[in-house]
Amino acid sequence: MQCPRCSEEVDELQTINADGKRKRVCEDCVGQLQEQDEIADAATSAMKGMMEYKGGRR
């Protein structure tokens, strides 16, 4: 099989939820996607902290 993200030949593809979508990628790409997701969550959290976001609408 070929990974659709990196185009490398692999024996097995894994399914992961990334960007709100299910994707089938190789093991290396799974790690990269998880890392990118953690970075995006940290950035969102930092931005909400700077803006003193309390949650909800008023």
C-alpha cells in the first residue's frame, strides 16, 4: 500500500482523526499529524489566554 500523505510504500495504514476528518496514513505520518494537532491546541490555548477568554457568550 502507498500512504496518500507521503507517498511511501508501507505494509499497513492506520486511521487517525485529524482536522475533524478521519485519515488513513502510515505510522510516521500519524506521529506528525498528532504533533501538529498538539501544537495547534497549544496555540489556541495561548491565544485564548492572551485575550482573557472566559468561555461562552454574553
